[in-house]
Amino acid sequence: MADIYNAELNPGKLDVISAWLTKQAWAAEADVAPDSLQKVSSYRLDDPEGKVGAEIHIVAAGDRVFQVPLTYRSAELAGADKHLIATMEHSILGKRWVYAGMGDPLFRQRLDHTIATAGTSAKQYQVDDEGNRIEEITDVAHAWGTGPLAGAEDVQVLYELNLDSPAEGSDAGLLLGRWSGQESAVVLAVMV
């Protein structure tokens, strides 16, 4: 489960996403300025200890759709300086260190776990300033694993999504997703 505060963030999430996308060679021809990006949806993976936020953003830049996994931590992650995207001020939780998800061992472990166990993305709840749950947030993407792929040693996130290529739900080793306006499942990540 993920608890979501109604907080002010500085910088905002689209600013952080834009900063990361501008450094990716495969996104070089897309207009990824913060005011050009359109939020499509997002989903979260569960940290059983509840300490690290693992949020995956799906954004559109014109007719291209990108997936940007981020982790939010309350302290620096030792040895992960090259994966640090930004620090962010959260009006309730204070300073947060924002990392590129695939550079964070916890994110990789949770992604692998979700696929291998045919798990699902975390339920999200709106909470008040004291952390009391108010209601479930349902206007988010739903992601689910298809079970382990024999011989796989790693996982990869698909950073650019192909929305016109429906996924086969019976294939093992996939993370699939669907969200409002996206009728067919889309491949989000693969075991390799």
C-alpha cells in the first residue's frame, strides 16, 4: 500500500521527470520540457517497510509515451550518486532524495518480485497531514506481473511505451499495465 499526502512539492514531479528525460539519448528528439509533458497516469510498487516511495510515471511528449520510474527516499542512498536526479522539498515529509528507479536496488527488487509472483501495483490511499487514510485513489494505472521467466537474471523497464501493440497476457516474465483510456494491456517491463 502507498499513502499519498496532499502536499506541495518543490520542484514538482514533472520538473524532475523532465530533468531526467532531457539526459536520455532515446528521448532526444521529443519535447520533454515540463510544460510540454502531459501526465498520462502513474502506478506504485509496494515497499513492505513503507520507507521508500517507488512511483512510476507515464507521460506523453507529443505522440510519444514514456515511462519514468522514480524512488523517493528520506535520506541519501549510499553509492547511488549517479542515479540521483534531484532533491525535493515535500511540504509534509520534508527533504526527499529522488532517484532514477532502475538505479535503486529496492525498486529493482520490487519490480522483479511483482513480475515473478504475478503481483500487482500497490493500492494507493489519500491521507491527511497526520497520515490517516481518507480514501483509496483509483484514478491510477493498474500493473500486474505474469509470473517468472525461467532462466531470467534481471529486469528491464520499457522507457518508451508502444500503446498500439497489445500484450499477450499468457507470456511469462512481463509487467503489464492498463489505465483510463488505455483499453488493451501494455508491456511495461520484462524479465531478461
